[in-house]
Amino acid sequence: MANSDEQLLSVLATLEECRAALRQSGKSDTAHLVSVAILDLRMKLSHISDAELKALCDEILLSESSGAPAQRRRPLLRLIK
């Protein structure tokens, strides 16, 4: 499993380099697509499900649309290193 994670980290580093090169050459749409692949890999490495990501996004949208100061709540996601 660790070897698999190491391979994914290597792929992630390469994708980040590709994204930077695409941005520098003005290919922002393609760089955005690579960003989606980077997000997907990061989620896999951190064991974050699609449902957890959606819950986080929903919570962010809810707090932004309320206009009121954000209340401290229990985090929806935990970062595990």
C-alpha cells in the first residue's frame, strides 16, 4: 500500500508541474482540467469520499450565503497525516 501511495505522490508531483507549465503557456482551460485530476488524486491519498467533499462544499456555500459570521462547528473533514 505504501508503495502505491508513493507512486501516486510521484504522479501528483508530475501533474502539478504540468499544471504550472500549462498556466505559463496560457492554457488555463487545460490547466483547470489537470487541477481536477490533482484534486481527485489528493482525495484518494487522503481517503476523502465524494460525499465528504460535497458536504464540505455545501457547508461552505451555506456559510457564504448566510452573510452572518461563521459559527465554529465540528469540522466536517479531518486531515490525517
